[in-house]
Amino acid sequence: MLAHSEQWCPNCQGYRLCERVGPNHVLHLLVSLVTAGAWLLVWLGVGIACQSRPWVCRTCGNFVEMGRFDVPPLAAVVIICSFLIICLCLVGILTRPYIPPPGHLPSSHTIPHLAR
Ligand SMILES: [Zn+2]
């Protein structure tokens, strides 16, 4: 997807509408949902890579300015926080010991392969 911004073009000597390739956030969101959040790291990497691409003037086609991380984009902050929350939840779920509820203790009568 193309992102647009108004940047100073030294070739045109004025502010011009510029564009650069950006990530398709809708597609990345769908893939992240399908992969239960595992795709978030890829999305983050693609987002950072796209931030470092140069803007291209739509009037003259000149590279206007090398892209840089002026301010961390809100999307990257949201993605990092979401990933950390998902990791914490997974760690909590995976490290929780199984405690059977009272009266539901497994016995040889309820587990067929143990009954001999
Ligand atoms: Zn230009």
C-alpha cells in the first residue's frame, strides 16, 4: 500500500505530495488473527522496514528524503504492547499447574486405559 505525505522537494523547490510503499495493515491484522498473534513480529519488522524507505516526489519522481524514525509510530507501539501481553498470557497459561477440582480426582474407574 502507498503512504502519502507532503514533503519539501529540493528539485521542485516546494512542498509536494510524496509517496512511499507502506505495509498493508489490514492484511497483516488478518494474518495475525489467524496465526494467534505469531505474525505480529513479522508485521513489526515490515513496519520498521517501511519507515526507513525514502519518500518519492509525485511531481518529479525525485527521492525527497530518506525515511527515518522521527517518532515511533503508534502502530509499532500498539504491536509491541500486544505482543508482550500475548506472551505474558501464554507464559501464564503454560506454567499454570493443573489442579483438579474437588470430587473430580482421576481414578481407575474414570480412566479406561488404567482399569485392569
Ligand atoms: Zn519534486
